[in-house]
Amino acid sequence: MKTKNKLAFGSVLVSIGWISVILVLLHGLTQMGRPWSFIIGFVTGLILGLGTTLTISGLIENRKPK
């Protein structure tokens, strides 16, 4: 994946992840039944983790001299 694509895709994933965290907390979705709150938290964590990793990787590659 190219550096610019990593930065763009990672930024979008991080934005989606934080929006979902805010919506989950505002709407009380963590008070749902046990399996559903786990699934929502797990998917949100995956999205945030992948987005953060891609963004940091893209920033590091962008900084390297060519």
C-alpha cells in the first residue's frame, strides 16, 4: 500500500472509530446484553487499532528520505 493511501485510509478508520465510541457512550449501547456489548467494543477496538497503525506507519514512511 502506498504511503498516501495508508495515511488516508488510516485517518478515515480512526475517525469512524472515534465517532462510534462517542455514539456508543451517548446512546448507552454498552448496557446491552453481554454478547452485544462485547461485539460492539471488539469491533470498535479493531477499527481504532487498525486505523492508528496505518496512520502511524504512513507518517513514518512519509518522513523517510527517498
